[in-house]
Amino acid sequence: MTAPTTTAPAKAAPRPEEHGDPFDRDVLPTPPGATGALLRSLLTPLKARVALTALLLLLQQAAVQASPLLVAYAIDEAVPAFAADDHGPLIAVAVGYLLCASLAGALQYAFIVAAARVNQDVLLDLRGRIFRHAQALSIDFHERYTSGRLISRSTTDVESLRELLDEGLQELVMFILSTVYICVLLLWLDLGLGAVAVASFGPLYLLMRAYRRRAGRVYRLRSTAIAAVIVKFVETMNGIRPVRAFRREAVNDADFAVLNKRHERTNGDALLEMARYVVGSRTVANTAVALIVLWGAHRVAGDTLALGVLAAAVLYLRRLYDPIDRLAMFLNSYQSAAASLEKIAGLLAQTPSVPEPASPRELPVLRSEHPGREVVFDGVRFAYRTGGEVLPTFDLTLPTGQTVAVVGSTGAGKSTLAKLLARFYDPTDGRVLLDGVDLRELPIAELRRGVVMVTQEAFLFSGTVAENIAIGRPDATREDIERAAKAIGAHEFISALPEGYDTDVRKRGGRISAGQRQLVAFARALLADPAVLILDEATSSLDIPGERAVQRAMATVLQGRTAVVIAHRLSTVEIADRVLVMEHGRIVEDGTPAELITGTGRFADLHRAWRDSLA
Amino acid sequence: MSTATDTPRQRSAVRSLLRLWPYVRPVRARLFTAAFVAILASCTGLVIPLVLKWMVDGPVADRDRSGVWLGALFVLLLGLGEAVLFGLRRWLVARPLSHVEAEMRAGLYGHLQRLPIAFHDRWASGQLLSRATTDLMLVRMFLAFPLTFLLVNGVTIVVGVIIMLIQDWTLGLVILGPAVPVIVMCVLFEKRYAEVSRRAQDQVGDLTTVVEESVLGIRIIKGFGRHRSQARAFRELSWKLRGTELRKAQLLAVIWAVIVTLPEIAVGAALVVGCVQVADGQLSAGTLVAFLSTALALRWSVESIGFLLAISQEAATATERYFEVMDEERESADRAAPDTPVEGADGLRFHGVTFRYPDAPPDSPPVLHGIDLHIRPGESLALVGATGSGKTTLTALVPRLHEVTSGRITLDGEDIMAMSREELRAKVAVAFEEPTLFSASVGENVLMGAADSAGRAELDRALAVAQADFAHALPQGTDTQVGEQGLSLSGGQRQRLALARAVVGRPRFLVLDDPLSALDVHTEAAVEAALREVLAETTALIVAHRPSTVLLADRVALLSGGRIAAIGTHHELLRTNAEYAHLMSGADEEVQR
């Protein structure tokens, strides 16, 4: 998406090579009919209220459309009657008009409120669905579908549906209702004049269809264009420091200008399509009015039509064709919402590659007072979908309570091993067992309680420090939180923050260094109290005393727990019962630290190198 | 959570919207023409009833068939004219308004890139994003419809009322009856709606923040199985938003009801009075028909005012939110360089540097206090200190990511405040602890650190120094796309690329913030060996946590309590400074004594 493409992304042929998958172009396959099904499933639970809203609108239109009839009646009947001193009909007109006007107003109020409730509930449902679904999708998905796109799905795309519901749908229903009402009334007033009005909808329909087709294409392009703008925007704001340090501002401005221009162009195209439509529809409508006036006036002159009927017909025509422009606005929001809904449906159609089990099994009750559990990798092999094999088939058993350090160079497959154990990925072949239960059969909530992973990227959420630690266990008390922070050596710096544990990490004075963030992440993990703890280079930003403090804490915390510690600093290894050395996806050495250090293998080399560095 | 609402300045909607003028100015000719065309089109619609009146009272009453033809022809011509004019209006504004939106967005983006880092520390990017997207779309919509149509409708209503008054002033006055109560209601409505719509927009921003964080922090959420509580937070916010939106709808419903009912009652009254006059022979039937068609033709103009005001109000709020960010001061302008004698190679010097975050309370202790440091040309100095002691902050001062509060930093004797940032940042290369790669190829990411002329040779050398030769083995070699849009690399891989980026331009000054933290021991040793050569000819400041990194440097400075507590070689400090020994070995201080 960095290079501007002028071809329609939707039509681009999928590239066969490794990175030419749909993720690159922001067009996830949407199963046919998924968009419609999504819309239906959103509206079905609200059926009753949708019906009520429709009824209110039906009545409201009836009240509104009665007034020209009253005009016709007044001119043709009440005026002669009044002249003949019969005041009854005119009083009836007055009462009728007052009634219609008040009803129209009251019903309008009721309708807007009812419609807003329906709309807001649909949006609430949809926002929630996208959010929950995005959260349920696997890490694998998140690594390929960029955060910017995901964000634009739940912001701009939902926003365009909101526009459709708020303005468009109401317009559409109102348009249909008023059209039907008016056509029926016109036909009733005068069959001939009514027929001309009805006939005019033939060409109008054709115009609308043509517009829909053309605008649909433009809107899809526009939605892709704005997503690209968002991706660039988010990336820049999140990487603002390197942007500054490497003087990327001007280059970024230029890149952004290209994306922004593309959006500007598609946006302009969309508006121009609309202009064309307006000219066409207005021409048809106004020609029909002229025809009806011509014919009607002829007949009034020939005494075959009452003047009041012609007056009413003209008044109705005005109302008949007035909403046609607004119908285009509906088509507008419909097009953009349809494009957005299609993308949302595409996202929702992605199945988590790490799904909830169909028939979940429970973990066996802990046999001892120790919280740890046994982990078995049984004939596990892992390869990316695209084919690159990361871990060739291997077997590995981590007994209950063992702390295992995994070392090896970057890219040796340590993190993949950890991610398999945390079930961020599922193995390509074989199974990963926790106390004899395949991870795939465990309910995900139970799995996450049992297995916790701390990674080196220590992201903090907005909120207070305490809240960030409590992510580990939401029901934890303040004492629990402080205990965890103390155990890990984070209490001191947290207390020194302006508001201590209640400091908002994004507010003034809440600046927290990378090392401190890792401490928070550790406290979080400690608080979670898992059976299996995975630390993936979780101490990389700590200074040595910090790391030591963490290790001391770990030595007690890990007591009885099963732990996998991935580290490139060998100091961590000292707390391990066992060391695995990995290389090119294979476990090449396996033994206690003492055995390996005194041996002649790679670990002994590594250890020597590390010792030297401490000199 | 919402940083946006710190000080909601109360401005009137009109004053907020007036601030859009500089952006609208370039397209003003088109916009005014379009408004004029729209007024013309609208008035064309008002002439049609007059033609009808002429037909009813003239040819129809006189049974004059050719007159009827003439009248109908007029109606057709007016109708076609109206169609073309309305189309013309849209055609006139389509491109210019998209352009205004794009310009405002580019302006925001450019401005954000140049705001102080401290600003970005405070603002969640979700709040910024919602300004760049939703808010600007609202502004465009405002310029396209309400702005024009409030004017057009106003003129149409005035012209319509005048036509009606000329035809029959008593009926005209009856129609004007509800004008005052409608205006009063609109004013009341505008005020309340402003508050609610501001609240709704801020809540959208907060919701965006939650969405964004839950995407960025997905590994943590998944790792702790916290998607439920995250979903709960999301649900709470979206419920709040729903409540606000419903309140908005209610206000809108009231104003709609008023706007629909009152004028309609007036039309009804006019009808009755008119009928009486026609019956008494004071008024022609044609005039009554024309009068009523004019009144009803004005219906849309009056009714739409409610929704036009609502959009205007939202646009005003959006504009306010937009300028809230645009009004933030950029990094201070670069001072013109005074002609200070440049003393040749002098290295990097800190002279009594004190730093306090600009948004910190003025009575809080500064993060850095009276820092004096001299890194000689070609020398590298390691900076050591406990977690949170301000090391990263100190390094951020050199490329002026933050500005010193007092004191000076000089590069080869030249004050960094006297250089343009552009020049300064070209001289100083930085590798951050959190290595960020941009959506570009590996090669482009690395070459960002070099002059434009740098090519293959420089790239290969930098990759070799950083031991990032894995880049050649990627699917498309150094052309492989990485970052948000591309292949995801491991932390260690990213860090090595970031290091390559720092050294690729052979900078005079190098600032490395714990550049090897994510590397395994083997790679680290190899990188160190290669880095030594680079460091031999560079003046470098290196934040270090580990002895191995410290050993890259010629000397070490210990940062403690915001001050430089000790300076010397690694071995000197190990012997003489207990805090340093503690930091470097992790052993208890007693043991070292």
C-alpha cells in the first residue's frame, strides 16, 4: 500500500507468490451473501421495534400527505358552501388541518426517537461484534492484518453504517411511503394524471440503477483509500520518535499526500456521480410536472377536471419529486455503507485459526498443593501456512514444577515454541498437552488462566498503573497488586510517581521507562498466578539489579510452577532446572545448567562468552 | 482517559466555523458561485407557482388552449433550468470540497509530525485519528450542505414570503405567524445540541482509543485471557455513547416536531382565511392556489433547517476539536545560527543541563539536574544508571526530541539550539530501544539514516555492522516489505535493523539507547566486534545495562538521581563506586566492598 496503485484493488488478480495474499491489499474474501446476512442478523433481534418504527412512519406520512387533499376539498367544496353560508365544510377543513399538523409533529417526534433507538442498538451490536471478533482472532491473524485496518473497520466503516441508518434508511422508507401514498392519492384524484406520475418512475428507476452501479465502484475505492490514509496516520503517530530523529517529516508528508490525494480523488468522483444523477432525476421529474400541468390545465379549461383537483395534484407532485435528491443521498450512504459492511463481513467471516473447542475438556484437578502442571509436546511440527518450516517434528516433556530455560540465537524458533505452548498458534502436526489434555480441547478462558506469557514488548493500556497490573487478575485487591509489585521490585518507582498506583500512565508525569514497563508486565504475570508461566525475553530492558530482583522473586514464585524462560542473557539460566539449546528449530542440547556448562557443547561456549563479558 | 476535554473552551458555533475560512479561501470563488447557483435554482422553483396562477386565472379561466400550451412550456423550461442549476451546483463544489478536506487532513498530519514529543506522550493516537477522519468528514459535509443551504433556504424563504405578501398581505402575515417561536426554539436547541454533540464526539474518540489499544496490546490481552474485561470496557464506553446519541436524537426529535407542526398549522390557517376571502370574492382562486403552492414549496426550506443546524453544530464541534490540536504550539522555530566561532572538533558537551518535562508542575524536581559531560571527538561514553534514572531522557535531548530546560548542549562547540533541527538530526543518528520499522522495504528502512545519495554499498556495510545479514535471506531480500504492512520480524531482528539505520550514514555523532538488549549473546558479541570499528571514528553516547555493552565505550558515566554521580573507565568505577558495581554485577553492595 506504500506505492500508489491506480488499478482497482478489488479486481487485482491475486499474486501467487508468498506475500501476495489478500491481506496485502485489504480485500479479505467476503463469502457471497455474507453482507446481507450480517445486516439481517443485526436487525432480526429488533424486529418488533423495527415494525413499531415503520408503523409510526406510516402514520406520520398519512398525516402529512392529507393536507393537499384538504386543500382540494376546501377549494372545490368548502368555498362554494361558504359562499352559500354553509360554514360546516370550512370548519371541518380547519379542524382537519389542525389535527393533521399536530399528529404529523407528534408522530415525527415518536418516530425519530424510536428510530434512533433501533439504530443505536444495531451499531452497539455491530461495534461489539467487530471488537469481540477481532479479539478472538489469533495472533497469527493480527500479525498479518495490520492494526490500522482493524481500527478503520471499527471506526470509519461503522461510521458509514451509522450514516446510512441515521439519515439514509429513514429517507428511503419515507421516500417509499410517500411515493406510494401520493401515487395512490393521485390515481384516486384523477386516473389519467396519476398514471403520468406513476409512469415517470420508469426512467427514474433506470437512472437510479445506473447511478448505483457506477457509484458502487467509486465507493469501494474510496473506502480502501481512506483505510490506507488511516494506516499511514497511525504508523506515524505511533513511531513519532524515530520519525523525528530520522527527519522523516518531509518524506512522510509526501507519502501521506499521495494517499490523501487518492482519497481526495475518489471522494470527488463520488460527489460528481451524485451531481450527474441529480441532473437526470430532476429533469425527469420536472418534465413530468410540466406534462401534468399541460394536460390538467387543458382539462380544467375543457371543464373535465375540477380546479381544486389540479391544485392538489400540483401540490402532490412537488412532494412526490422533492425527496428524489435525498434518495440519492440514501444511495450515497447505502453505497458507502455497503462497501464498509462488505469489509466488516469479510473480517467477521475470518475464523479464528485457534478456535474454541467444540467439546471442551476440563483440566484434571491438581494432584499436589503445587500449582504447576506437566507440559508435553507430542510429535509437534510447525510450519507457516505459506510453507516455511519453523520447527521440524519434535517431542518434549516438561515435568510439573520444572523451570526450563530456552536459549539459542535469534530466529532459532524459541518464540515459536513458546507461542505454541501459549496456544497463540496451533501446531501443524502433533499435539501440545497440558496435564494430558490437548490445548485445543481446553476452553480458551481456562487455558489463559493456566498458561500466561510475558513478552518483551510491555504495552501499557490507558488507565492507572494499578489497573495495568490488575490485568493479570481483575478481581485482585489493592494489597494483592502492591504485593505483586513489591515482589518484583516495582513498588519503589510506582510509589514515586505523582499519584502512586493511581497515576494515569498517559497523563502528566506518568512517563514510564521501558524497563519500568517490563516490571509492570512482570507484576501483572505474578498476579495472574498461572500453572505455567512463559517468559519470552521478558527482562531485556531491565538493568542488572532489576533483573536480579526479578530473578529472586521468580525463584520463589516459580516454586512448584512449570516455567519456560526464553532469554538471551545467561544469568537467567541460573534459576533454571534445565536448559534447552535451540538451533534452526531443533533442540540441540538438553540438560541441567551444570551439565551443559561443564560440557563441550554450544552452551558451554555461550556461557564462557557471557562470563567473559561480565569481567 | 480523554485528554481532549481538559479545557473545553466555550466558543459559539459560528466563531468556531469561521476558523475554517483560511482553508475555504482558495476555493471561495467556486463555493460562492455554487451558492449563487443554488439560490437561483431555488428561486426558479418559486416562480413555477406564479406561472400556475397566471394559467389558472388567465388561459384556463378564458378557455384559451394556446395559452395553456405557453404556460406549460414555461413550467417545463423552468423545471429544466432548475435541474441543470442544481447539478451545476454539485459539480462546482465536488472537487474543491474534497480538496479542502484533504488539505485540512494533510495540515493536521504535518502539524502532528512537528508537535513536541511531549504532546504525543499525552495524546492517545485514537483521539488524533478520530480528528483526522470523522471530524474532517463532518466539516466537508458542512461545507457541502448546511453552509450553502442555510443561506439558500434563508433567501428562498425571504423571497417566498415576499411573493406571498405581495399576493395577499393578510395571508402572508398569517404564514409568518410561527416564525418567532420557531426561531426561539432553534436558538435554544442549538445550545443544548452543541453540548451533547461535543460529548458524543469525545466519547467516539475514547472508544477509538480502546479499539486501538486492544489491537496494539493484543498479545497481552490474549496472554492473560483478558479479552472479556477488555470487551467489558469497550461495552461500557459504547453504552455511554449510545446514551449520548439517544439524547441527541431526542433533542433532534423535539426540534423536528416544532418545525413540522407550527408552519403546517400556519398553512392551514392561511387556507381557511383564503377560502373565506375567495368565497367573499376578495381573492381569485388562482391566487389562492399559487399562494398555497408557494407556501408548500417553502416547506422543505423550513423543515430542513433543523437538520442543517444539527450538522452545523456537529461541524462546529468537529472544527473545535480539529483546532484544539492545530493550536498546539509546534516545536519552537529554529533560531538563526549566530556566527559563533566553531572550535573545530570538540565532541559532544553538556553544559549544566537541567531538564524538566514541560508539562510537569514547576515545583517538581527536575528529571535531570546540572548535567556536565564532555565526550571527546571519536570517544564513546557509556551511560549507566538504574531503571528510570533518566538515561533515555538524556539521550532524547541530543537530537532535541525534548528541549533542555536550562543549560546548553554543544556539538563541536556549536550550540544545538543554534542549529536547525534538520541540520542537527542529520549530524546525530539515534537507535531507540524500541526499534520501530516503517511500512517500507528493509533497505528503505535502513537507508533512512543516510543521505539520499547512499546506495547498495552503504546498505550492505550497515547490515554487516549490525549483523543483520538475515535481511538478504528474506523472501525478497532487502526489498522485502516490513512494518505495519509487511513481514513481521522478531524483536532482535528489528533491533539490528534499527542499529543498521543508525550507523548507515556514518554520522559524526551517534546516540544508542540500549541497542543490543534484544540480542542473544552470540549475535551481541558479533555486533559489538563490528560496532567497535564504527565507534572508533564516531563520537558516541551509549545507554547501557550490561557490562558487555559498557565495554564498547571508552569511558562510563553513572547517572543517579538526575545527576552525573561518577565518571571513569568501567574498571575504575567497578572498584571505586559501590552503586556502579551494584548495577553492573547485581551483587549486593557489601560484597563489592
